[in-house]
Amino acid sequence: MGAASKGDQTLKLRKSLVNDDLPQIKGDKKAEATGNGFVTFGSEVIPNRRFRISWRNTKILGKVVKRALTYKDPNIKNDPWYFDIRFISILFILGKVGYEFAGYFNGTLFSEFLPPLISEDKPKFIKVVIKGILLALLIAFILALNNLLAGIVQAKSRRSLTYYTDEKYIKKNIMYDVVQGKRVDNPDQRITQDIDKLSASFMVVIARIIVAPAVIIYYTVRTWLITGYYGPVSMYVYFLVGTLIGMIFIPFAASKVYFQEKAEGYFRNQYIALRDEAEEIALMGAEKKLQTESDRYMRVLYALQRRVVQFGFPLVWYSEFFNLFAIPLSYAILGIPIFGGKYDYMGPAELASITSKTAYIAIYLAQALTDIFFIAGDFSKVQGYAVRISQLWDEIDRLEIANADREIQRSTDGSIELSDVTVVTPSNETLVSNLSFKVIPGSNLLITGPNGYVRVPYNGDNVDMYTLPQKTLIVNGSLVEQVIFPLELENVIDREDVSQRVIDALRIVGLSHTLKREFHEKIIINDGQYYHNQTGYDDDSNINLRYSSATWDEVLSPGEVQKLALSRVFYANPKYAILDEATSSLDLTTERQIYSQLVNRGITVISIGHRESLTEFHKNILNMDGRGGFSFSGN
């Protein structure tokens, strides 16, 4: 009853599968912005924001980059200094500088070929050929090295940012509140995609920002010395005019990309939901309905993607023209001194050489200037990734402050008491007001109410209370790891005792057959994701054979999954156990046996369920009326 029973889940399926949060499209043709500058995605209103370069976003990027370069996971051995991410980053920047130097000599190499070719100087021609081969080898090495260093920086920074975010996010009272609060959209996308994209690009962009000014200054001076002041001045005017015109196109395309990324998240979540609910969909024959819903997500995404392409067309056209125009402009600048008689004293070979060299320098200056335009665009993207990552961190920090006041006082008599408690959902729906009751050891409590209304109560860090949610979480690992979950096997000291306790727990709930070799031999034959490594025990017991969570889901029936979950309660042997529809897939005889064993072991049970058969095992009953009220009966 934490949400609904298994059957109710099947009837409701999952919110992501239906169109409650589907982007609204007028006429189902395209997503449109409303007059107040917002685009509506179902119940959410998405601000029509455009990530632009700003000092605030730059500071946010600096904060994220600092974490990427300095965060050290305590569980990972520190790298030697020569493999430290900061040292690798410095090498990468130096590599970019080295590439620019080598690129200059390679670019002007053609001008050195012309004189020996025209004068038919074979020895000099061979020297130039050898120089070209050596330059090619050097540049190829530098490019390969830079690619290697960039890959290392990406992998290391992604690991650091992911570990840091996981440390903050996957914590009690944080992850659930972030997901349910919906103040930040798609936290999974921010962790798996935005961190990856930022890690792949931030150091490249930073290196380009550092190198670009030096390159521009160098080629400006070189152009000035050859053409005079009008050469670099012409290039700077060309750049400024081109940039101002480009600024008109970029915002239109950028906003469309933002909405497409938003729709991509919804589209991906839809197919994740289809995968997770495949069995329920098949049992209900709901494929046609959900195909329709999925197609609607695709239509939204297609409309937005089409708009990105349409609005991107003038930007791409202008950008390409902007780049290609540098070539005729460079030769036009070079034509001024040539036709003005500045180089009349030169012969054909020398003139061809100086023409080629000057054209390359002027074109490279133009490219270096226009590269600022693209660096700004890439820098804006990196800022956007950093902002999305930082938004998740900020929301976590906000929740940590809010949860600091969440305190549960421990009673002296071992009882559980609620006094004037009001329970409110993340959507501000009041489930119950002024709830007060007390549960003493040995006095079981049954909580009941309308379907999907009652939620599993928060139990803080109380080690004397074990909560069993309605949906059983199956993990990768062996039977031992399944039963002792959420404890980690590495932290278990007395493993022989644990092994026996696991076997006893499995026998109590009726899973003795999972201890037999025949059960595992069948899995080994049929398991495509099987990985057969021991858990660390000295014996070769079947409880140590490890399987993926997907395999466990395949080989265990819903009833067996519930039994496996209940075995965790018997292994933990807590003072209190909160069971949310924990026996809904079991027959009444097995249910009675389970509750009898719980009572015999002195475990006080707080059950959440609808079955009338549960009443006989509970002295107290708390009934929610679905309108914020409640009634309490019993001792």
C-alpha cells in the first residue's frame, strides 16, 4: 500500500507510461511557446531560458571544474603525481600550444616547396620533403598525445564528478526527496549525460581559451609585418561584423536546442518505463495503448528536433560562409601590396613563396578570430552543463539543511509514538492531519486505507526498525548478498555465522529449494548475464554463486521475490518491522506461517495492507479515510 498493491500497480502501470507529463502540443503538431515566454510540458512549466555566457554561470563552471580537478574519493588509491588530473591537464594545454607551433611550420611548408620546384633545385627540394615528413610525424604524434590526454582528463573528471554527486545524492532522505520534489528535472540525465558531456569538453574549451589570445597576437603581428596595418585591420573588421550578425542567429537556435534536450529526457524515460513494466503490459494486452503514448512522445520530439534543424539552417549557412570568406579576403589583402609594387623586386619563385606564406598567415589569423565565435558557443554549452549539475547539487544542499531539523527522539521503553503528525505528499496533498498513536513492543499495528493512499512511514536511522517496501529491490550478487541487503558483504566480520543465518532465514520463508545445486545448475545453463565468482567464503556453497539482478528477476516468481524480501527481516531480526503489502503475492497459509514466525521471534510488526486476513495478526488498526482523517482501534 506504499503506492498500491501489485495488482493495482498493474492497473495503473507507471506514471511515465501515460501522458500525465507529456509535453502539450497544440493540434499534436508542434510544441509552441505561450505568450508569457514559457513552454508547457504537462503539469510543469518550463522557463524559456537560453544559456548565455555570464559571470554567474562562469563562477558556477569554476565550482564544478574545481570539483572535477580536486575531488578525491576516499575509497580510491591516490594516483602518482604524473597521473594526477591536474598534471595531465597542464600537459594537455602545453600539447595544444605545441600543436599551434608545429601547425605554423607545417602551414608555411608549401611556400618552401615553390622556390626549389620553380628553380628545379633538387637537393633543396629533397630537404623540404624530409622536413615535411618529420613535421607530419611530429604533428600526428602531438594530435594523438592530445587525444590521449583529453581522454584521460575526461575519464578522471567524470569519475570524480560522478563519485562526488553520488556521495551527495544517493543518501537517506536525499535521493527520494529529489526525485519526488521535481524541483530539478531528470537527475539521472544530469548525472549520466551532463557530467559526461562536461567532462568531455571543459578542458578542451579551457585550453582553447588560453591558447587563442597568444595565437591571435602572433598572427596579427606576422600579418602586419607583411601587409601593413590594413591587413590585420581588415581581418578584425571582418570578424566584428561577422560576430554581430551571428549573434542574431544563435539565440533562436539555442532556445530550440534547450527544449529538444528537455523532450529527449521525457522520451528516454518513456522507454525505460516500457522496459521495466514489460510483464504488466503483456499481461494486460496494453501494447497498443502504450504504443500510442510512445508515438506521441516521438511526435513531440520530432517537432522540436525539426525546429532545431530549421532554425539551425541559417546559422550553419552563415557560419560556413563566414569561414570560407576568409580565403578570398586573405588573397584580396595580399593583392594590395603586390599590385602596389611592393614586391616588384622579387622573382617569380620568391613571389610565389611569399604569396603562399602570406596567404596562410592571413587565413590563419581569420580562422583564429572566427574561432572566438565558436569558442564562445562551446563555452556557453559547457556553462549550461555546469549549471544543470550545480542545480542538482544546490537542491541536495537545500534538502540537507531542511532535513537537519528532522529528528526522531528515542523512547526509553522501546515504543514508537507519533504525536500530532501531519503527513503531506511532495505535491502538497495532505494525507493525514494530527495523527497520534503509540505502538509498544509485542503490539502489532495494521495500517489500512484507500488504494495508493498510505505510505511507508519514515524510520530515520533507527537500527531497531526494518522497513520492507512494497517493491522488492533485487541487487547483483549471491543469495547471501540478497538476504543481508542492504548490508555489504565486505563489512561482515563473522562470515560463518552469517552463512548459517542466511540459510535459516531462507528455510523459514520457504525458499529451501534455492539452496539446492539443481536450482543453480539450471540458472547457469540459461543465464546470459551469469558471472560465477565466489563471494569470498572458503566453501563452495550454492548461496555464494552470484547472478545479475536481471537474472534473479527472471528465475524468481513474484511470490518467491516476496519471500526473499521477508527473509531479510528474519536475518536482520529487528525489534520492529514495517511490512508494506509484504505478503500480497502469498497464499493465506504461507502468510499465516510468516506472521507466526515473526511473532515467535518477538518482532513487532507494523503492516500496511488491505487483506482482511491480516487483522488476526494485529492488536491495533489504524484506518485512513482518504480525506485527511483517521481512526484508531485496539489497545
